[in-house]
Amino acid sequence: MTENEPVPEQRSLAAEEPPQDPPDAAQAAVWRNGLTAVTALLAAVLVLRGPAELASVHWSVRVLSAALLLAGFALLVRAVLLAIAAASAPAGQPVSALTPVRRLAVVGLAVLGATVLLGWLAPAAPTPAKLIQLTYDHGIICGLVSLEPDGYVTVLPDPGQAPNRITAKARTLVPVAAVHGMTEVGVCEPPATLPTPAP
């Protein structure tokens, strides 16, 4: 063995174990394009459907759903920005790891999915009682109406209505035979002219 020949035992371990290659820029570009398309599609669906999907649920569910939507879209936008940065890294330089992009995308989609399930499974808000303006032999009375007991129309006061000439002050029983008409109203307000009571 000559003096110029390398000794096998002295070779560097670094040459035998090359460093792992960073994620390829093409893979980052795929993630960038896919996440951008998914985020844009979900945003378009949200804009087109509007708040009508959650209109029938309790206000607390609507507030929670709005917070979850904001959080989910924030995570997806963050994932898109990281993917853009990874895909646009200069040639020859290592590309940022895609692990944070994957995690943010999965968590963001999971949050949006939970929001959809919440909207589906949440109990409906109680339907407000309808106010009825009832015209009968002795004038007009307005309030919450029930058809019990038999032969009578029961008019109940609504605490949310301002007191006036036609707002029911107490539980009132009106015989069905004395009723001339019933109209559903949003607010108990006396009409411009009141009918003349029967003698």
C-alpha cells in the first residue's frame, strides 16, 4: 500500500450517509394549489348559502358557529401561505418542511366539518308565538290566542307589547260566535279607526 492511497477506515461517515432531501418544490406547489382551491370553494359556498342555514337555531349556536368558521378559515389561509412560501423557494435552496402545512390543513378542515355538524345537530330555536288581532262584538283585542276551552277564543297578554287600547291586559275569553275576524300581526297597534262596539 502506497502512502497516497486512502485508508478505508478513515473515510468520513458523512459521505456514507447523505442528508435527507427536503420536500420537493413541486410537492409544495401541489399543496399550494389544492389548498387554495379548497379554501376558495368553501368560501364561495359560505357566501352563496349565507346565514340562512343557521337562521333557525339558537343565537348561542350561531355565535359559536361563526367563531368556528373564522378559526377554520384562518387555519386554511395560514396553510396556504406556508405552502406558497415553500413552493416559491429559490432553486438550490432547501424548501420548508410541509408538515406544518399538512397539520394546519387537517385541523382547519376538521374545524369547518365540526361547524357543519353543529349546524345540523343543534336544536332549533323556539318559534315565537304569533300575535293575533281579534275583532269581535265589543271591539278589537290583540294578544296571544288559544282555541281553548271549546266554544271560546282565549286571548292572552304578551309582556313584550306596549300597553294600548287593544292590547290584552289579562286573560280574556271571547265566545266564538262573537268573533268577526282574526288577523296575524307583528305588533299590537290599534288601527286608525276602531269598529263601533255592538250595543
